Amino acid sequence: MSVKAPAIKTSQSLGYRIKKHKLHLMMIIPVMIWYIIFKYLPIYGVTLAWKEFYILKGITGSPWVGWVNFDRLLNSYDFKNVFTNTLILGFWNFVIGFPAPIILALALNELRGNAFKRVTQTISYLPHFVSWVILTGIFMEVLSPSRGPIAAIFRAVGADPIYFLGDPKWFRFTMVATGVWKGLGWGSIVYLSALSSVNEELYDAARVDGCGRWKRIWHVTIPGITPTITIMFIMAIGSLVDDNFDQIFNMLTPATYGVGDVLGTYIYRQGVTYMDYSYSTATELFRNVISLVLVVFTNEVAKRVNEYALW
Amino acid sequence: MKKLVSLLLALAMVLSCTAAMAAIDPAKVVKSDEKFTIAWLGGHDTTPMEEDSLVIAWLEEKFNVELDCWFVDRSSYDELLTTRIIGGDVPDIFLMENNQQFSKFVKQGVCMELPIEVIKEHMPNSYAWLIEYDPSCFDNVSYAGKNYGLPRVNGDGQYNYAPMWRADWLDKFGYVDTVPMTLAEAEEVFYKMANEDPDGNGVKDTYALSNTGMLPIYGAFGALPDRWVDDGEGNLVYGAVHSGMKDALTLLAKWYKDGLIDPEFVTGENAGGHWSLSIPFENGVVGFSSPGAFYQATPDFDGPTNEETGEGSNFNFGKTVRTLANNPEFGYEKVRIGYNPVGENGYHGGDSWGFTTSEALVFSYKLEEQPEKLARILEIVEAIGSDYDTWWKIFKWDLEPENYNYDELLGYVPVDPAYDRAAKYGENHGNLFNSLQNPNFRKVYDPAQYNWADSMPMYKTGGYSRVKLPVTTESQPKYWTAMETLRETTFMQIITGEQPIEAYDAFVQQWYSMGGEQITKEANEWYHSL
Amino acid sequence: MTAIAKKAKSKGYISESKFEGVFQFILKLIFVIMSITFIYPYLHVLVQSFENPNFVNAAGLKLWPRQFTTDAYIQMFNADYLWSGYANTLKVCFMGWALSISAVVLCAYPLSKKDLPFRGIFTTIVIVTMFVSGGLIPTYLLVTNTLGMKNTYWAILLPHIVSVSHIVIARNFFMGLPAGLEEAATIDGANSWQILFKVMLPLSTPVLATISLWVVVSNWNAYFNCLLYITDSSKYVLQVVLRRIILTDSAALTQVDSELSNTLDTSTETLRAASIMLATIPIICVYPFVQKYFAKGMLMGSLKG
């Protein structure tokens, strides 16, 4: 086994590979069994999307109803608006929210002074622990055009205060800004951890080559965390249609339905009053199908760029 | 025992409904001696009952049952309850939080039919007071002509909302110790509030009303936008498309343009805090608001209070008023509770919960086979729902009445001021068994609050009930959310001037065509079947 | 330190130092401003938790309590089950952490081998669960009726051991480690287990620390499954215990049930704030310990050894 086989690995027979990876297989099999039991046995639950659920009959005993639930979602009066809003918000959340934690991590990486760095880092992830219910109350005060400190700053420079939470023109901006702000520190942790394994010698070599800060970041740091960025990128693309429900649900008002009502809030308003498992399964499935398409596409692109794609 | 007697005597004075006082004779209703195990979810509880609770032991002994007390967290009540039911556990008696769930459970046979005759037979006293309060209270637990449970009532719902005015502002405008009664008078004052600098700071920074203040205005035109109302000819019509709504919106849009409405009404008045708060009212931004119910506007009674925290140990003071009273720039003397202004056509009214809530008590389908067990459960509900002594023990979680003296003004006052029942047992413990919530009992227990409310005629002028249409019609799940979204958006845009008032006509047409016609038809079929 | 590094130290820094001071100052200024925005909400809740209940609803920014009181905390600390809640949460977090980390490593390490037999099938099994899930009901039926785990922590933990992103991130990390390490160990006669534990895991502390943090924080904050599966009060986790103490606020949402909302008063707000503090402070304190594993140059040292 210790002999390095110069032959191309893929040409090795299956039997040989099983033998070679016997221990690796032993490691992975229990996890696969877990997957089968806890993720695949319950999967029959998706059939609810095409059924009318009868509590006492159970999932398997409930009658099939065809595409009624999908029809209800896709042909509901507001669907187009709600879906568009979801995509627009998802898009901006991605465009701003995906690079932001990377930039924060890179900035932290450039900081001198260990104590300062550690304290800032810890502080940056505090908002992750405050729920949107609480944050909404706080933002209502802070962003209020009459009482808030932001409005006071606007007035001080002679501008009209903006009604961030009530003005449809500003609502999406507010959602993206507050959402990114909340997830910034928490999201940067994964990149910080990746940064810690970038080989220091590469930096030294870069310095010797006369690379400035930006070149070092571009040629050493970023390539060093590319595997992580790739995965986070694909995951983020996959969640383009997962609106930030807790946030929008708490901040949405009738004035901003037109721009801020998203799939999650819309389904919630339908679902909570008319708690309907079949319908929620169907909408979930609809979202997942979109997510699947996006992820498969992104993954194909990623595979061509580097080897760190999902599969 | 002496205390008990005086307790009962005091009760007799306060209770108008003497039927409710009748003692229970268990021998009459219980046909079986078998000791049943009852899975009980007959009320809301904020915390689970302790296994070794005195109350459970007492109930178990008195009614010869074994109680399996359920606890379902209220934040995801429907989801948790339904999931457990799907898993095969069905509580024998359980509370349904909303009528949509109710009709589904009935349709799917999860809860059994409970004929009115059975209720009359097993719980005559409770039936009597329920019917006396609201003869139609069983409408909301009936489905296709059959009865499927017990209605859950809310005594506080007898009192409609009434608006609050800034007393000092009214004084300035000539309403000393009075309030504007008609919409025209109110409008005149509203203009002054916005234009004549009532806070005297020399800056035009005041408005007349914000979000909740609009409800009484709609009410003066015959409907609230989100309530079903009777159109006067015996038909239900949705408030948003009621004939008076266009005029109401015209007026509100004009007010908004003239600067009477706080532009921040869009994000509501409570700024994420408790729903009954009005931040603009508290801050002197608006002078008219209707944010909460009567008990959120009660003055601070001289009840037994904890010196340190200012907490009433026996009374519940409104959040709104407590905030006001402690605001250095405010104070309760600046609140004047007024009437919902009367419109040109004589309409008036604000929000109102209505006596019967949208909750229902239902019984497991498994009990169809066990009439004796059902009878035993009904017996417990009847005892707690119509016998004050039993209720007191259960709901107030206090098996030692000797700890209290009865005071006519204050109700039960602890003999030892340091005795803190809430700390000992938890504020809402016992709610699990407070299935019917007999409103008479609360009035006995907490008279100051209700005496005050009864002395304020504005809480008795009637409002627009939330439960005019307690059932969910067949088509509602399919269309309702989109219709409501359209309504809220359109109304908001018309008021803020983003859309002209003419848009209202298009809205009505749209509303009817996107499902409103069908739902109105179904609603009326139900309404006429009563 | 290598020769290259020494050379860089003597040459590189000098040419940069002119701008470095300015750069660091601006960067720090930005971080200070950002930190203020990050701290404020937390400060707000902290202030509310020490506030006299009469003032909690007052509008405006909260920077200092108007009337300082520790009543809310006293009430919290006197409540039944608070300490058992902490103990249970610790237990759940530890069990969950051990399960998750083992599963992630045992799954991700083999998947990092490009010639692993059935690699495609295994990957598919993992990835598919991102897009298809049976939902709450079948899982509930499986856990309670089939496996009979009701009222145990297994019910809370087992259905959520690993997530796709954890596995993929760990796998990519393993893939990124220099192949020479393993080859060297293999030559030394180590088997796969020994390589994993002696070579790979010590090198993977940053990524394992990150995943641990994710897993522990999510177990720490979780309450829905406890509400669903645990019926025994003494087994309640901290989040559920805290909810019990503050009374659920849903009465404020429905408005209908005034028997309940009637008795909700302002002290609830301070209790809620205090409960947020009690629930978050311990978990926030975990981070500095995790941070330690992000220190630089760990990989380099091992490579040389």
C-alpha cells in the first residue's frame, strides 16, 4: 500500500478501491445509515403536496388531489408580485450580503493589535443573538423619522429624514441593510477560520516579491480561502428564494406589501390562519425546486472554475 | 369555614345570576363510579402544571378522576397540538385557538358532536349564564347545523374600545371636562390640534391622530374595514366594501393631506412594544388614540401594591396607563377617555372583541364511545364554570381562602400583605382548568376594575365585533389573504394620497371579483341559517 | 522562521510602514463605529433588564436604566428549573456537539478521498436532503411512534445531527490539506484511523472549531423540538424554562384571550430582557475560546514537524 501507484487512479478496479478504502467506508457507512433513517424514511411526507391531509387518516391514507396545492400557490392573485419581491430581495441580499462577511474577515485579518481584533470580532457577532422581534422594536425607534437619531443626523445636515420602514421606496434598502448588518459578524466566522490556515510563508514570499497590501490580499489571502468561498457561494445562491422570514415578517406593514411581501410572509398569512400541511409542503417543494435548479447550475459553473464544488 | 360563608354571601350580592350559584350535586350527573383518566387541555396555560400540584390532587379526588394535564406552548399552539394529534394522542378535552382549525377538525372527525341537549343536561348552570350573556354564543361552535363543542367567552369583550383624548389639549380648545361627541366636533378639534400648536412649543409638530385613532372614524361611517357588519337589511357585508367606506376614506385622505394624521401611522403606534401602547400619544405627537381596551386605561386604584415595584398584587393595571402615569412629562390627568364620535348617519363605534371569542372547547372523537367519561368531563367544566368556590380554588390556585379578606371595593385582599400568591403559584396557574371563563367570577374577584368600567358609559356604547362572522367559509382559505393584502394596500395608498379616491371603486369591483362575491354569499348563507 | 520570512521582515515592513499607521487608524475607526451599532441592541436589552418595569415602555433610546433594579434577575434566579434548565442545555449541547462533530468528520474525511468507491452515491445521498425533506409530521411519527424516543434528548438531537454545509465545508478543508502529509504517514505505517486522528484532526482545528460553534449555538438556541418532544418539566432546556418564566407573549398577538393578556403586565418586559441576557451571555462567552483556534500559523508548524 505504501507504494505510490503512478497509474491513473480511476482505472483502478472497484474491488481494489474497496479494499484500499475499507476503513474509510467503515467511517462513512454509519453516517449514511443515519441519513437513510432520519432523512429518507420520512421522505414520503413530500407526497402531502399532492394530497389533502386528513389528520386521522395519516399521510399515506389521505386522498390524492393532484396539483391543487401548487395551483393555489402559483395562481393566487398576488403570487407574481410576491415572487418578484422574493427574488429582488434575495438578489440584493446576495449581492451585498455575500461579500460583506468576506470583506469583514479580510479587514479583520489586516488589523494589527490582537486585543482590539479579538474584542471587535466578538462584538461583531452580538446581533446574531438578538431576535428580529426585539431588533424591530429597536429599529423602529432608531429609524423613526421624527424621534430617531438617524433622522436627527439628517436634519442636522439639512436633509429631510427618510421614513426607512414606512416608505416603499426605501423598504428594500432597509431590509437588505439591516439584514446584512445582523449577519455580518456571524457570517465572517467561517472565513476567519479559513484564513487561519493560509500559509504564512506565502505572505512573506509575496512581500519579498514586492507585492503591496492589495496584491497580497488578491493573490494570497483570497486564493487561500477559495474553497470556503466557493461553498458559501453555492449555498447562498441556493437560498436566493429563502427570504429572511423573521426579519420581514416583523418589519412589514401594509404600506410596504407592494415591495416587501415575500413568499414566506405571504404563505404565513395564508397558512397560520388556515394551517394547511399539504399547502405548506407544496410551497416548500416549489421553493426547493428553484433552489435545486440554481444550485445545480452554480455547481456546474464552480466545477469548471475549481475543484471545491458541492459535488 | 366562616370565611367561606362570608365569601359566598358577598358573592350573592354581586352576582345577578343566581343560577350560577347553585351547588353541584355530583350524584345527579355522574352515572359511573369508574375512575377515568382524562387527558386535559381545557384551557390555556403559560406554564405546565406541576405533577404534584395541590389543585390537581384536589380535582382528582373530588371528581374521582386521574388527570393527565397537557401543556401546549401558545406560540406554536396549532402546530404543536396538531402534530401530537397526528401522532395518535388526542386530548379528551381541548381548546381550539381559531375557528378555521375548528371547522377543519370537525370536518375531519377529530372532535365529536356535542348536542345542545347533552350540554343542557350535564351543565345546566353554565348553559344558563352563557345564553344569558349571549344567546348566539353557540353559533361559533356549530357546523352544518350541529353543535360540536363549548364556546369560549371573554367577559372583557362586553366592553367596546373607547378613544383617549389629550385632556390638556381639549381644555385649550374649549372642551373643559367634556369631549367632542360628533364626528363634526371631533374634526374641528382635530384641525386645531394640528394647526394651533396645542403643546405650545412654537413648532408645528403635532397631529390629531395616528393608526388606531382611525378606527373610530371608520366606525362613524358604519363599519370597520376588517369586520363583517350587518347592512341593516339582515345581510352581512364586509366593512371594506361597506357603503360608508368611500366617504370615510375621502375624509381620512383629506385629513392626511391637511396634516392631521401622523405620517408615521404606517408603522403603527406601538413601535414594536405591547400592542396597547401608543408611542405618539404618549409623546404628545397626537391627541387622539384608541390603542387598547378598558382595562388598559384604568386609573391606578389604591389596591394593595408592592411598595418596591409598584406592582399591584391583586389588580392588573393597564400598560398604557402605567407608562403614561410614570412619564415625567405626562400623567394620567392628561388622559380623557371619550366616546367614539357619532357620524352623520348616526353610526358610531370602535373596536370590540365581542363576548364570544373565536376559541372553542372541543372533545375527542374517542369520547363518542364513552358517554360516562364525557359526562364526568362536563361535570368538571360545569363546576369550575358555574361554582365560584370551585373556580376560586382552581383559577386562583388557592386552596386556603382563609388567607384572604373580602373587601367590597377591592375584592380579595390578603390577610397578610406580604402573602404573594403569584410568587407562590405563578400568575396564571390554573388557567388550564378555567375552561369557560365565567365573567361573573372575575367581577367578584376584581371588582374595582369592572366597577370602574361600568361607571364609564363610553365602554357600553357598542362597537364592531371581531366575531360577527366566526366561521370560515368554504372559499375563504383560497382567496382571503390576497383580498386582505389588496384591501390593506389600497386603503393605505388612498389615505396617503398615493392613489386618488376614485381607486376605491376599482378596489370594490376587484375585491368582489377576486373571491369577495363568493365569500359574501357563503357568509350570508351561514348568517341566514342561524 | 525561514530565510524568506526573515528577508521579508527586514525589507517589506519598512517600505510599508509609512502608510501602515494611517491605514490602521482608519480601519480601527471604522471598526469602532461599527462596533457601536453592534453593541447598541444588546445594550438596549441589558438596560431593559435592569429597568424598573414602569419605565420599560417609555419611548426613546435606552442607554442607562431610569430606575435601576435587579428584581427581574432575582425573580429569574428564584424560579424553579432555571438551574436544571442550564444543566439540561449543557447536556444537550455537549451530546449534540459530540454527535455532530463525529458525524461530520466520519462523513467528510472519506468523502475527501477522490477515489473513494461509491463516492458519487454517498455525495448524492447527502446533497439530496438539501432539496427534499419529509417535513415535520413523518419525522415526528418516526421519532415518537417508531423509535419511541419521546421525552428523551435523542428525540431532539438525532434528527438534526448534520447538515450538508457542515459536511461540505469540512470535506473541502480536508481536500485542501497537502497530500504529502497523508502519504508520509502512510509510509510510516499508519492506517486510516490513525491518520485521521493523529494527522488530519489536529490540523483541522479551525474548521472543526467553526462547525462546533455552529452546532453548539444552534442547539443552545433551539426550543421547538423540546416543546414538541419533551413533556417532563424537569427535562426542559434553558430556552423553554425561560419562556415559562416570562410567560409566553402570544396573548399579545391574539388579543382575544384577555383573561390572559389582562394579567400580563410591564414586568414581563423586564423579565424577557433579563431572560435574553441569561440565555445569551453564556453562549457569547464561548466565542473567545473558539477564537483561539483561529490563530495563525498552526498549519505551518505541523507541516514542518
